[in-house]
Amino acid sequence: MIMRKSRDDRTFDIVNAVLLTVVMLVILYPLFFVLIASVSDPLEVLSGNVLLMPKGLNGNGYRMVFRDPDILVGYRNTIFYTVAGTLLNLALTVLAAYPLSRKDFVGRKLFTVVLTITLFFSGGLIPTYLMMTNTLHITDTVWSMLLPGAVSVWNIIIVRTYIQTTIPAELQEAATVDGCTNMQLLCRIILPLSKPVLAVMALFYGVGHWNEFFNALVYLNSKGLYPLQLILRSILIQNQMSDNMLSDLDSLANRQVLAESIKYALIVVSSAPVIIIYPFLQKYFVKGLMVGAIKG
Amino acid sequence: MKGNFSAGEVRQNAIIYRRWRKRHNILKNWQLYLMFFPVLLYFIVFCYGPMYGIQIAFKQFSATKGIWGSPWVGTEQFTRFFNSSVCGETIWNTLSISLYTLAVCFPLPILLALLLNEVRNIHFKKAVQTITYAPHFISTVVLCGMVILFLSPTGGILNQARNAVGQPTINYMYDGKYFKTIYVLSGAWQETGFASIIYLSALAGIDPQQHEAAVIDGATRLQRIWYINLPGILPTICIMLIMQCGSLMNVGFEKVFLLTNDLNRSAAEVISTYVYKVGLQQRQYSFSTAVGLFNSVINFIILIIVNSLVKRLNQSSLF
């Protein structure tokens, strides 16, 4: 139905557009500032001359970032944890969601309750830590980064609901009549049809791994296993920069000035992959959240 | 033989059939159980397993004796917590940060969704969405790093702006009274966009005929939002509110931990960071577990209370 725009309509639209533009700018500006500060002369940044445009273009911050072995090791570790972790997550999530989506899966309700209880109750920090250390002996290993949080109940529910609402039972029945086993059903029919929700899950799990900080803080001691976030913490929060990063600068003042540049560059380098990827998957996760949360 | 079966016989046959059907389904679907098994194993080991260790909250745990060998001390760890000087401060910080966050960060995504929903231009709408979702994907460490950089007394842009208008520099990170506001406002910046997704989806499900009828009746845009859109997403709002209230005593660890320093600790220490401090840094395992258990129980009680309150007022509920 075509609605004629009354004057009230038009004023509302204008005010709305203004408000939303303000919101956009407020959200955008800190990110934009970090970007331009990372390529500007640190002295200009410190004296407040950098507001909308970079001043005194220089790539020293980035050069320092890529020269630091700790950062490079952290980057490599994070990429490994993200790829391996996300594959594990996806596999486990689908392996749990598909049986739960089948009406003829005896025990479905019981299993769902068992899983949902873990959303509300957990052992707590210390009991989990004790179990990881004393019983499983996986502290300070790669497994301590990959195994805790290997599946999320929310994501299982989202995928299960997606399968239930998108893949018709008749299709599965027809395949069974043709002699398809359950495994084949999963691999040949369910998985190809679930690509959108799997893409969303890959994004959510992947971002979770990329930004993972707590598990590393608690379970890792060897610097060689540290993910990027832990290195970020020591540089951004605790102000500890490795000596070889600033070794070729003599005066303390010079070091402090360059430290700011390094921090801005580091923020850009560590956040860029995620920020660049998510817009491509935006329409998928909007839909995925809707299906999962409202109908699940 | 066409049946003259009695009602009792029919019911018995149905029960026998159902039992047979169950067994048939279990045997037929053995592969499904195989698929589900690894995940079940994961939850048993990593979620239910540690629950066994909760008992050390009632013991005096010693590493050499292990969980089994450590002596029982009843509620001694709990009384120790309640009598300690930091107990009141920690609980107050946790509660006030939660309530402050609820008051500020709960309505904002709803408002954003309501406004975005009214935009006709698809490109503008998509641009706003893409930009407002960005902060959600930034890690907590990076967010805190940005906060510290921006609030820095030497060269941070906030203080530079203050100086430009003649105001003196404030060292925000080292003054306890700013901590909670910093926490809440940075949280709003980070999560408002992403949190609005669920409300936008709910708004998409509102019957457009209601709007058409309202327009015919001469309603303004604001009236339509107030009388149609808001009530339309009320169930979603309620469920989200229940979930937020359920984690009232559950202020997350990472952001508080990263923004805390020695000077603002009294305003910043919350239960989760306290549990970490006494547990992993000071190695008082039993004490830390007791505090954590107290926290979980309180959370659960609050969740039940809020859920039943909302159930009384509405139809929506979590359970």
C-alpha cells in the first residue's frame, strides 16, 4: 500500500536520519582515529594535531610491530588456535545438532536437558582449573586452548533449529527409503543444505578464538604458546614492550613516544582480519540469530 | 480379524506398540548415538566433571591430599568470606556495575532497533548496521587498550579536548570514581549495535496490517512506534531482560581485570576478579571455590525470581 508522506512523516524521517548518522559517527570515530593515529607521526598525535587526517605519515609503528618476534609468534599461534579450534567446534556442533533435530532420536529431551543445565550451572573457575591441571594434565598445552569451550550449547540450539525449520523431514524420509544411512544423510543432505548457518557458526566461533584471552591467561605459561591477545595485553595494558623492539632508540623520551605509535599500529594489525571479514557474513548472522533465538 | 476390542485392550496394544517403536528407533538410529557421543563426552568431562570439585568449598583443600583426602570444614570458608573486609565492597561493586549496565545498555539497542526499523533507504540502513556491528568484533584486550589510550593524561584525545576548551586534565584511569562509568560507556559503545539485531528481527515479524490500520486512523509515526512496535517486541524484551537479570551478580571477568589497576581497585574489584585473585594468584583454592559457589547460587536464585515475576505479568518466560 502506498502511504503518502505527511509532514509528520517527513520530520520524523529527517530527525531519524540525523540521529542515526550521529550514532554512526560516534561508533566510527574511535576506530577511525586509531587508524589515522597508527600512520601518523607520534609527536603530532601526542600534541593533539591529529583529528581527521593523519599528519606526518610514517610507518614506524608498523615496522616495529612486524619486527617483534613475540608478536609474530603470537599471531602464528592465534591463527592456529582459530583454524583448528573452529574446525573442531563446527564438527562437534553439527554432530550434536543433527541427532537433536531428529524426532525419532530416542532420548532427545533428556539430552537437551543435560546440555541446557550446563548453561546455568558450572563447576566454577577453581574446580575447572584443578581438573585441567591434576586430572587431565593439559595445562600449558595446546589442548588447554582448544578443548575448554569446544562446543557452545547456544550454537547447538541454533543449528538444530535451523535444521528443523529449513530441511524438510520428507526429504530425509525419501532419502531413507532410497537406502540412505544416517551418516550419509548427514554428509550428503544436511551439510550441503546448512551452509548459511555453518558460515555464521564459523564466524562466531572463529571470532571467539581470535579474541580468546581468558583461557590463555589461566592455563598457559610458556611464551611460545601465547596467543596474540596475551601479547597485546602485555603491550597495551601493562606497557611492557620487549627490549629488542625499542633497542635502537637511545633516549627514554623517544621510547615513550614511539610506544604510542606501536600501540595504535598493533591494534590495527590485530583487529583488521576480523573487521574485514564480518561484513561479508553480515546477512547470514542476522538471519541465524533470528532463527535460533526466537524460534529456539 | 476386524476388531471388537475393548478399550483396555486397545490401550494395551498401543503401549506395546510404542515400546516396540522406541526400541526400533534406538536400534535403527545407532549411528545418531555415535554422532552425539563425542559432544556428550565433552560435556560430561568439562562441565559436569568440575562440579565434582565444588565440594572443596566445604573443605580445606590441600594439593598434597587431593580432593578426596582434604578435611571437611563445613561452612568455614563461607563465613570467612562474609567476615572479610572486602566482601561488602566486592558485592557492592558487582551489583552496582550490573545495575548501571542494565539501566544504560539495556534500552539503547531497543531504541536503535526501533529507529533503524523506520528507515526506508536500504543503503543507509545497511551502512548503519555494518558500522554499529563493528565494535562487537573487537577483542576485550583491544577495547581496553583503546580506552586506556584515549583516556591517557598525556596525549589521550579526551584530555586533549578538555585542554582545548580550557579544562584541566583528568587522570580517569587512576581515579576510582570514574571506573564504573568507563566500564558502562565502553560497554555501550561495543555492544549496542550487535544487541539490536535480535530486536530488529522481532520487529520484522510485526504484522504490517496493524500499521496500515493505524495510518488510516491518522496515527503519527511516534504513535505507531509506541502502540504497535513496542508491544509487538515486548516478549523479546522480556526474555532478554530475564537473561540480563539472571546474570546480575555475574559481571564478566576480562574487562574488569584489564581496566583495574592498584589505584582504582576499591571501586573495581568484582566477584569474578576476586575469585581469580584469591584462587589462582593467592592459591587459596577452597576459599575461592566457596566464593564462586556463593555467586552461582545467588545468580540462579535471582534468575528464578525474575523469571516467575515476569511470568506473572506476561506470558513469556524462559522455562
